[in-house]
Amino acid sequence: METQLYQITDPERDAAVLEKAAGILRRGGLVVFPTETVYGLGGNATDENAAKAIYAAKGRPSDNPLIIHVADPTEAEPYAVTSDAYYRLARHFMPGPLTVILPKKDSIPLSVTGGLDTVAIRCPDHAVARALIKATGLPIAAPSANRSGRPSPTCAAHAAEDLTGRVDMILDGGDCEVGLESTIVKLEGDSGVLLRPGAVTPEDLRRVIPDLTIAPAVTAALGEGERVLSPGMKYRHYAPAAPLVLLEGEEARVRAFLIEKAAERGVGILCFDEEIPLMPTGAVLFPVGGKADLETQAHRLFAALREADAAPEVHQLYAHLPPMDGLGLALYNRAIRAAAHTIVHIT
Ligand code: AMP
Ligand code: MG
């Protein structure tokens, strides 16, 4: 398959490109598009064959359901059983980096939801994404536009690296602002469970859902045979080629450990910006942003993991264990999975 690549910044000025992309989606094809979280691999969510094509292009297990993207929160109505709690969340956080799990309606095939009777709804806060969805007049199923097991793409080049020849079109709208996938909340009446942390934090959500709980799989390794609420949580995502070890402990000690390790051959460090000048010459560094700048760390993490993968000399990676509050929880969740839960306490 030939993959067309177009730059798109202003949906109005680039209306011809947008219409071309919408046509592909209406005909059952696949289009990669930018969102504020990560790039999405879009297909018509009401078309079973488009869903199959998405799973095939990603190499994704078909029991791992897809998120349905709509241009406006009310556009979920034909596909999901909405509720007061849904609209309260929508008022606060949509359009934005939040996905809500609701009971599904028959218009969405089971092949899209991995056989579940629920459906994931998201309304992205990105001009190109919303204009594209509007132009199709369809709900768009869109998982992250990476091959399964690779970090989510935060720029068009990442998506092109993974999916060239596997999709009809890639729309390049520049870097994704957030850089981590959406927060996922499953609504149960007025209560909710956080299934995946993202830029909408638990603290944000509790202003709307005071008794929000956090699924154990967000912060812990799954036990053998344990049931997960979100099928995606049982897969080891974001696996860098070199094993990643996360470090916790007193700041000065962790830093000293990293400086020592950085001098070894084959070691790569996902370091804070302020650590760069402290590292030995020749150290292989993948800076993720300032220690206190969690937004930049979120924005940089997946690109840093891809850079580490592309560095053939690196066979061991180290990084700081992120904090568990605010946006830190989303970083923590991605980091422990990339590290296959390998955390070392430095004393
Ligand atoms: P991605 O689209 O790559 O960000 O992955 C989508 C995530 O949403 C996966 O982790 C899925 O398990 C989760 N998801 C999608 N639909 C549902 C659903 N109906 N119930 C629970 N989790 C879901
Ligand atoms: Mg994904």
C-alpha cells in the first residue's frame, strides 16, 4: 500500500487535504492524524472491516478495544448510553485528553470494542482532528498510531516510522502537545474508575467524581491470571529494546548512581536537563526535561524512548521513577510498564 504524507496546520487553509483524508475514511481506509495526546490511527468506527484493518496495521491483538473519537461530546449519543456523569465530565474536560467508557449501543460493532459491551468515547482537543472527524460525518476509531509494542507516536515521523506502507495517509500536524495517551475513566453510575492516567489527573477528576477510584493495574504489576478492567493494561506496551531500570531514593544518591553508570559502555540515561552538565563526557543521554517540569517530561518521554531504541550501542537504560501525584501518575504508569516493573531503590 502506498502511504500519502501531507502537512496540515490550518484545517481551513488545507481544506483540500482534509477532504481527501475524509474521503479515504468514508471509503473504509486508514488515516493517521494528530491529536493533542498522541497521533491516532483512524478508521470508520461503524465499519467492521475498517476495524480489522486497524488491528492488522498495528499488529494489535483484537481483544484490545479501540477508542471512538467524536467532534463534540453530544455526538456520542448514537454510539453510547450517556449519563449525567458523562455530561458533567464533558463540561469540564471535553474537548480534551479524557476518554470515558460507557455502555455501548448496537451501532458500534463488537469487533471495535474487543467483544466488550462498553465503548470508549473521546473528543480530542485538536483543530485538525476535530475538522477531520466533522468532515467524515462518522465516529472515528483511533488507537495510537504505533506498531503494537512500540512507544506511542508524538510526531508524524514516529507514525511514519511504524506505519508507512500500512495506512493510506498520514497527516503531519506537528508535535503533540501532551505527548501521553488520554486519561481513561470508566463510569459506573455517578462513580468512576480511573483505568489509565493521563493529562487529566485524578485530582482534576475528583472535582467532578469525588469518589473516583484508581484501578490497581495503574500502579502495580498484574498478578498471574488477574482480571483487568481495561484489556490494554495486560499488554506490556512501550517496551524499549534495551531493558529499562527505574531508580528511586534520595535525590543526591540517585544522581551519583546515574553519573557512575553513565561512564559505563552501553548505558543510556533518561536524565533531567539539570543533570546533563554533571554527566561524564561520552555519556549517552536522552534528556526528558527539567526535574520539576512534568509537562515537558510527558511531552518528551516517548520520543526519548524511540531515540534510545535507535541507538544501537545502548543495551541498558536507566531513568528516574516519576512521582505518583498529578501528571506524575501518568508518567509513572508509562514508565513502570516500559521498565516491566523493574524499580531499584538506591541507598
Ligand atoms: P490506545 O487507543 O492505543 O490509546 O489504547 C486504547 C486503550 O483504551 C486500551 O488500553 C484499551 O484497553 C482501552 N479501552 C478501549 N475501550 C475500552 C473499553 N470499552 N473498556 C475498557 N478499556 C477500553
Ligand atoms: Mg496505544
